[in-house]
Amino acid sequence: MRLENKKKFYLTVISISVIIGAISVVLLYIFNWNAIIQSYLTHEGALGVVLIISSRIIILSGMVIYTFYKWFQQEQQYFSDLPFLFGIFFLFLVFGKALDLFADFIYFELNETLVLNVLKTRYFIMIFDFLPMIYLSTEMILFSFSLRSRFNRLTNEEMRNKINYRLIFSILLIEFIAGFLAPSVRSLTIYYPIIIIPSLLTIFWLFRFAYKNKRLSQVNTLILTIGFGAYLISQIVRPLAQFIIGESDVFVIFAESIDLVIFLVIFLGFYRESKY
């Protein structure tokens, strides 16, 4: 396939996927509009929740456009390119935040079965959201092993890729089975930190390793280490803050505001190059 045709094909697939996703989210809101309005009118801080999550969606959408723009500006497009991986990471997060806003409104308005299905969808989006960074992290972990004499078979790039794909597939399979079998909303809330914290630890290790070993110079690995480190801490502290503040609009606004700042730092790390 010629380069221009390849770019057009990728752009078409991404655009159609985004449009289908956006239509699905809009229809979800339309079909449950009465419950959303009822929830909005009965919660004092609802406007603040809408404003902060909408702000995150708009800012993240700008990040998506910029990262994919950088990817398409390259002469060749590969799925392992950092702009593509960050673009997918931010894109899934946009849809995740749209579902978070929906879940915040319908949590106490609709039956638990529907709420559980919505949260399961959010759970699967979260898995795909972390997938690009996990892929990059496991790839770097295997590379670091290849530098040791006892793992000399990993010096073969084809072998590393094969092991990496199997590892990623195994992780996805376990996470998806856990999500499908989740019997209640409470069980899903337990799964979230089990998935998020190990994932963020791995991603934090990735950029710290890259910074110490002067790799991934096309991004600022120091800023990314700080950004993902802060994101990891926020996810660990979040349950404690939720316990202190309570399950309220104030807590949602507080947590989303912190995450907004953190993701601006992460985007800055992607935007700036390392000075190696």
C-alpha cells in the first residue's frame, strides 16, 4: 500500500471509530435523559461536576487531535510510534470521562443492572486506555532483561516481540474475564484499583527507566515520570479522600480537578523532548 493511501486508510478508520463511539455515547445520554435531568436537579453540585468533567473531555480531545496530527506528520506510520500510543491513550480516556459523567448522574436513578453494565463498559474502556502504555512498558522491561547475560535469547527482537504479544494477550484475557464475571457494582469498584495501580506502577517504571538510560528522547521522560508518578499517588490516595470527603459532588470535583492538572503535566511531557 502506498504511503498516501496508507495514511488515508488509517485516518478513515480512526475517524469512523471516533464517530461511532461519539454517536453511541450521545444515544446513551438521549435514552436516559429524564434520569439525567432528575439527578441534575436533585444534586446541588451537579453543575460543578458537569463543568469539570466537560473541561477534561475538551482538553483531552485537544490532546488527541495534537498527538494524531504528529503521527500523521511522520513520513511512515507505525502502531508502535509514541504519538500513536499516546493518541490512543488520550482517545480512550475521552470516552471514559464521557461515561464517568453519565455514571455520576444515573448511579442513584436507574436500576443496578443498567448501572453495572455501564460501569463494566467503563471498566473495559479503562483496560484499552492503559493498553498502549502497558505495551510500551512490557516492551521496555523485556529490553532491560535482554541487557543481562542470562537473558541473552531476548537480544533477538523478534523473540522479544513474540513474548510481549503473548504477555499482553494474557493480561487482557485475565482482565476481561474478571470484568465479564463481576457480579455487582461493588466488585467492579474493587477491580479498579487492582488494575489501575499495577498498570501505573509499570508505566511509572517505564519512563523512569527511559530517563535513567536516556531512551525515548522524542518525549520528556522526566516530566512523564513525574506525571505518571503523581497519577499513581492520586489513585492510591483517592479511596482515602473519598472516605474523608464522602461520595459527593465535592469529592468528584476535587478528584477530577487533581487529575486535570496531572494530565496537563503528562501532555507536557509528551509535547517536550528530552535534552539528552
